[in-house]
Amino acid sequence: MTTDKPDAARPGKTPDASRRSERSRRAIFDAALALVSETGYAKTTVEGIAARAGVGKQTIYRWWPSKAAVLLDAFLDLAAQANEALGRDVGDGEGDAGIPDTGDLAADLRYVLRATVDELNDPKYDGPTRALAAEGLVSPDFGAQMTELLMEPQLAHYVRRLEAAREDGDIAPDADVRIAAELLTAPLAQRWQYRDRPLTHAYADAVLTHVLRGLSPRP
Amino acid sequence: MTTDKPDAARPGKTPDASRRSERSRRAIFDAALALVSETGYAKTTVEGIAARAGVGKQTIYRWWPSKAAVLLDAFLDLAAQANEALGRDVGDGEGDAGIPDTGDLAADLRYVLRATVDELNDPKYDGPTRALAAEGLVSPDFGAQMTELLMEPQLAHYVRRLEAAREDGDIAPDADVRIAAELLTAPLAQRWQYRDRPLTHAYADAVLTHVLRGLSPRP
Amino acid sequence: MTTDKPDAARPGKTPDASRRSERSRRAIFDAALALVSETGYAKTTVEGIAARAGVGKQTIYRWWPSKAAVLLDAFLDLAAQANEALGRDVGDGEGDAGIPDTGDLAADLRYVLRATVDELNDPKYDGPTRALAAEGLVSPDFGAQMTELLMEPQLAHYVRRLEAAREDGDIAPDADVRIAAELLTAPLAQRWQYRDRPLTHAYADAVLTHVLRGLSPRP
Amino acid sequence: MTTDKPDAARPGKTPDASRRSERSRRAIFDAALALVSETGYAKTTVEGIAARAGVGKQTIYRWWPSKAAVLLDAFLDLAAQANEALGRDVGDGEGDAGIPDTGDLAADLRYVLRATVDELNDPKYDGPTRALAAEGLVSPDFGAQMTELLMEPQLAHYVRRLEAAREDGDIAPDADVRIAAELLTAPLAQRWQYRDRPLTHAYADAVLTHVLRGLSPRP
DNA sequence: TCATAAACGAGACGGTACGTCGAGTCTTCGG
DNA sequence: CCGAAGACTCGACGTACCGTCTCGTTTATGA
């Protein structure tokens, strides 16, 4: 779930992960998220995180290669905690619970899309999310990690639910579920990114309606 | 077309735009774009741009408030040049030509979507575009400017073409053309951003197909 | 007189000395000397000097290669000022005034040796002098500079005065004036260095007596 | 002979000296001397010594308060070994053997002064000696220890030999033997320190000649 | 047509943060 | 149960850029 695997990834001496201070790790995550929320990503410095966490700078550089990596880990940790709190921690600990399948495709998707909207609007997530997205846009390696750890798992849930729907005959047999998933999520992300129009439940519902219309089986 | 309007916007003494050196302006744009392409946005510095352009640092700070603003202007300038080269410089110089209306909605949209794909895949645009998007994600003011100057005009073209189609009866009268426009462009942007799947003409066509199916008038 | 000649000595870009801020230079000297006196050399940091002088660290590193070099310059400056204050600024500005020649060798030497004792006992000079001597002991290049700029000129004065005395027949014609000069100064320096016995005028006089006895012309 | 007496000197828990590893002690001395000789005092670090000695850092800090103290001990140990090798280890283990008294004062002094010159020129001793002297110059406590343990015993030998000579009538009865001792040793130390002129047997002989001339009894 | 005021190149300045190094302390584990 | 190993906090290092501020040097009107 985490990214701090310097085992073989980074050059130089490899620190002994078994001796790592969990106390410091937590403090660093808390400090990083707090600072990004309070002052924005650009003004958040490694030095600041260390000071706020009551930790030596070296303890950060020992375990992460960059500010962005710290934040990604902190964010993943946050997400993991959230899932755990939901009592839905299933399977291999990968966390996310998937999309419910009540038999009513529209209702199920509406539920998760609205949840996504709420999350994107939550200031607690907004700052860090923007920071990560920005970093991922600009640095390919980091972006690859984000896509793999955050984005694709998310899309996979949609794909699975849509596949189930296709088997149930709820959507056209020739529909491309991957594309359908992207049609559902991308517009929300774009509104969030552009910031010029409100990102609301109503908007999510409208997107859903249009997409489902295109997926419905022909008579 | 450009953003350098310190006339009333910035505090302090206003430089006399009429005496501005066009030579320096061009050199700064070229240097900025080159450096972003070559070394990435993060490693591009104002000092570096100035050195490469053979220009004093102050000449940059005199006309732009930040590295991002320079790049945005450089990018807009690049786009303007591209449009001019196409011989389509119409109207007030806003440049973009809009979406052709041949009567065949699918064909028209396919054309522009494919062009968008090509542009996103062009390394000349990729670096600066990512840099700008990243900056916009993280700094609201800058993002607002980007949305207003780059994104919304783009979406507006889709909206206009789709409205025309609706009047022609090519799509359902109750379709929300704004949402339709977002459904068309957002998935492409997302693929470009995620970087884990190829962004191809075929993909654009598939997205188009799915969206149009949802828009088609009911019999 | 000063050491800051990066013209050809240091690698990288050479700063333009003509644009140098005299204000900063003075502030750095003052801060450096004050800190060394107050807290000792080891606890004096470049960062501390910069802060105390109200100067950016880079402004120090731009002009000096190390803490020790700053201090050497500060010290030379101090000495130059002292000489200037004495109204004895003669010749090429090298400052030092030489040893008086009243015709009475013993009296002349006693005068300067006692002055040296006073200087070594002056807390204002003690700290910086020890710091410089320590640095010179350990780093050959720096030591060479010190010897050349501080020590040898000093010895040269004694040598000149002794040569005059030899010509006057005040000391044996076969006496080695260089060695005599070293015999006069080295014991004082050693007492100062060892710190376990007081360095007094009486001591200087006693050394002088013994040395002169060895130099006196045989009857 | 050694300095490691944390018994009452240092705060905190006193380690049990009886269980101390002689193996580690030796390894630390060897490593310290080797590193100082090879890379200089400033670049020698406690971490480096520990690594080279195959010893934990704590094992050094348990027994010595500072890098300089380690080196002083190592140096004293080296000197003790040298004396032992000469088979002259007499008395309380203080080591040094004193100056021979063959009846020929000049010859005896020449012998030890030349030996001193050789020692100062020996690269094995040069590095550590400079390091210790530098530290002693700058930190009074350490300097006091050095003076007491290294310098004064040395001078005492000269004083004793000169007193014997005075009793034998070889030098003037009113000569100050302490000052004479300093006149003999200080110039050598100074040449070694200044490094700009060769420190040779001839130089030692010349110093000796001048000093003895001053000491000789008046006819 | 030239005087003069501006924009310009250059780059030193006071700062902030970087990423690294070592000091000295504290904890864990193996012989 | 000592000692190697090494992670920890702390603080300074020397570097890179930031954005501001002079410096002469063009340059391009407008008197």
C-alpha cells in the first residue's frame, strides 16, 4: 500500500526498514497533510514538514526521495485509514471496497459518483489531491505511480460493476466498459480541475444519465 | 491575446509598453518553451530563461509576475502562430477557428477530436501543456486564467457545433450540449494525464461513438 | 593587503569586484570578529556571521572560500585600521611601520617586544589570532598565506633593525640576524600558545637580555 | 598517562573500565592516527574513526569526550610505545627519558635538538601533532592538558640539563635556565609552524650556537 | 538632430530552501 | 550484558534561485 520501498529502488545505502520509527512516520504524514491543506503545496517545504513533525530533515530524506513522495504516501495512508474506518477492509488490504451491486445499475453508479463529488469538494482532500495531480502531470515516474496506485484501481471498480451489468443485460453487449468508465469519471475530474463551474450531485447525475443512455441495450 | 497587461493590474510603476523590446519578448518565449521541453518545468528557472534568452532577469520580472505567466504567454503565442500558419486567422485575432460544420456531425467531431489527440501527442506541446495544467491545478488564480483563455473557448466550439446539430435534429432535443462537450473532451485529457494507455485516433473514435449513441434522438 | 582576490584563484565565475558592497564587507568583518571573540572560533559559523551582519550567506561565499579566509581578511583589516589610526601609514599601504631606530638597539627592541606582549594579551586580538594560527597549522595553503602576510613581514622588521645594528657594530659581525629575530619572537609566541605561564613585559625583557648577550660583539 | 578518566569527570553513568575492550581501544587509536595522517584533522570524523576501527560510535563516546581527546590519547599512546621500544621506560611510566649528560653540554643539546627536528619532520607525527596543537590553541582546557602532558615535561628535561650545566660552571651562574630552554625549543616549533623555511639539523645547530653564546659564563 | 529618459544586459544583494554531512543520543539485537 | 550497528534529532554546510536593487549601455522618441 505504501511507496516507501527503498529496498532496491534508491542508490546508496539502504536503511534498515525494520528499525524504522513508526512514531516519526505518522508525525510526518500528519504534518505533511496539515501543511498542504493550510498553506498549499508550493509553500510546503520539507524543512517545514520536519519542523512541524518534530523530526530531523534527514529522517524524511532517509525514507522518501522528495516532497511529492511523502505526500503520496501520506495520502495513501489517509485513504487506507478511511477505508479501514468503514470496516470494509477486505482482501489483500488494497483497501477500496468496490461499487455496490444492488441490481440497480443507475442507483449504484449514482451513489459512487456522488461520493466522488463529495470527496473532491472536501477541502481536506482537495489540497493534497491537487498537489499530487500536479506533480504527476509533470514528472512521469511519479505520475505512473499515482496512476497505478490511485487512479487505475478506482477505474477498475467501475469496469467490474459495468461488466456485471453487461452480463445481466442491463447494458448493450457491445459496449466498451472501459470507455464507459472513463466517460463517467473524466468529466467530474475535469470540472474539479477547471474550477469554473460547480461540481455538484446534479452534475454527476446528469453525466450518468447521458452515459447510461448511450450504453442501454437497443430494443 | 496575451496576458502581459501590467497597465493597471500590478502595483508599482507601470512600464511603458510602447518602448518594449519585441526582440526580448520573442527571445524569452523561445527560451522558456525550449527549456520546458528540454529539462521539464520544475527545473526551468527564471534565471535560466533569462540567461538563455540573453536577457536581464529584470526584463522578465518587468513584464510577467511569475514563471508560469511567462509560459502561459509563450504558449498562447505559440498557439496563435500555429493558427496564423493555418491561414485561418479570423475575427478579432482570438485565433481558434471553431469546428467545421459539414452537416455530418460525427465526421466533424471525429476530425477535431483526432486533431486534439495529435496535438496532445506532439512533444512540442506536451511539456508546456503539462506545466501549465500543473500550475493551474495548484494555484487558483492562474488556473482561472487558463480555464478562461484556453479551456473554455475550446469547449465553446463543441457547444456551438452541438447546438447546431440539435437544431438540425441530429441529436435529441433534450440533450445537454454542455455536458456532451465535456463527455467528449474530458476522457481524452484524462488518458493524456494518466499516461498509462495510448491516446490514439481509435480511442477518440470510440469515445465519440459512445457519446453520440447517448445523444441520438429517440425514434 | 587583503586576501579576496578571486580573480584567478577560485574556480567558477568570478564576481565583479567593482560592484561589491563595501557596506556588506564591513558588516561581515565586524560580525566575524565579534562572534569569534564572544563565542570562540569553533562555535562561529558562516551562517551566524551572515545573520549577525544582516547579509545573505551567498554574499560571504561569493567573496571568500571559507570561514577562516573571512577571519584572516577581517584580521588584516583590523590591523590595517590600527596602523592607520597610529598615523603611520607609510609606503605602499602595507601598513606596518617597522621598528624604530633610535640608535639604542636594546631600547628599540624592548619597545616592540613589549608592544607585542600587549597585543597578544589583548582579548580583542587573542581570539582571532588563535583561530587563525590553528587554521594555519592544519591547512597548509592557509598557513602559507598567513605566514606570508602576517608572520614574515613582522620578522622582516626585526631583521632590518638587526642588520642596521650590525652595521653600527652593536652586534657581532658574524651573527645570523634571521636566527636572532626568531630567537626574539618565538619564545613569546610559545608562552602565549602554552598559556601556562604569564606573558609579561618582564618576560620579554628577560628574553631580550639573553638574546642580546649572545649577539654582542666579542671584545 | 591517558586521558580517559570519565570516573568523575563526565556526567551520567560511568562505564565499567574493567570490562573495557583493549581490542577496541587499540583499533580506535590506529584508526584515528591513520585517518588524521591520510586525510587531515578537519576531514577526520568520529564516524569515520568508528567505521575504520570496526567499532560502534557509542564505544568512542563512552570513553572520550571529543575527537581531539581521542587523538591526544592516541598520540600519547604512540609516544609511550616509541619510548618503550627504546627500552628506556623508566619511573612512573611517564616515559620520556630525559637528556643525556655526557658532560659536553653542546653535544648533548645538539643531540636532542636534532632528534626533535627529525620528529617534527616525520610525516607520521606531523599530522597528529598539528591537529593537537591547533585544538590546543583554540580550546583552553584541551590546551592546558596538552601543555601539562606533552610540552612541560619536554621543557623540564632541558631545564634539568641546563641546571646541571650551571652547577658544572658550563654556563653563567645568573642565566635563567627556563628562558634558555624556551629559547632553544621555541624557534624550532615556530619554523615547523610557519612551514616557509626548512627545519634542518643545521638550523637546530645554529640556534644552539646562538643560545649557548648568550649563556656562556663571562670570563 | 540630437537630448534624454526608458528599457535594457548584467549581476550583486538579502533571503529561503535545498539536499548532505556529521555530532552526539538512544534503541535493538547478537555473541 | 557489552558492544556493533545504525536510526534518531539537531544544526551547519555550501548551492541554487528567488525577487529586488543598482549599475552603466543602448535605443527610440519628442523638443
